[in-house]
Amino acid sequence: VQLQASGGGLVQAGGSLRLSCAASGIMFSLYTMAWFRQVPGKQRELVASITSSTITNYIDSVKGRFTISRDNAKKTLYLQMNSLQPEDTAVYYCNRLVRGEPVYRWGQGTLVTVSS
């Protein structure tokens, strides 16, 4: 299993980024997938999830600003992040989600830095 996130970078507050996560070695289309983020020194938190039937869920702090989506043909998960705020600064990761918990070993994350 490989999960490789990309698309992070440095952006000013109010800006946008689109993250991608390429998955391999899994039956991607069958699974609920999710984005997580982690600030150094803090616990990793679940940000958004999307089921195989594209039902989405978000934590309150990103609702209306972030959009999770998936392309099963490309085995790729996306996170469109708009109106970014400094508190969104973190390393972002993707993973499969089962009963609210990540399943696989963490892959490469992507750093998002939002300047004020």
C-alpha cells in the first residue's frame, strides 16, 4: 500500500490550495477515504472523509471552506482548500478510514503553510 500526498505549499491567508493523494495497492473505489492533518507536537486529526458513494463529512472548522473529492479511475483523493487560515497550517495526509480510524501505515504527507 502506498499513499502519497502532494500539492502543499506556502500560501497567504485567504488563499487556496488543492491537495492530491495518489493511492496504490488498494481497492480504492471500495473504501471510505479521508484527509488528516497534524501540527508538530499535536495529535493528528481527521479533517474530511468521503465514502465509496461520495458521501462527505467535515470537521466544523473546515466546513464551507474545504471540499473532499475522489477520482476512482485515477485512484486519487483530492482536497480543495479555500479561504485558508493560519490555523490550517499542518502536514496533511490521506488514509483509508474504518470506523473513524485510519487503516494503513502513514504515507508521505504534504506540508501546508498559511501565512497571516
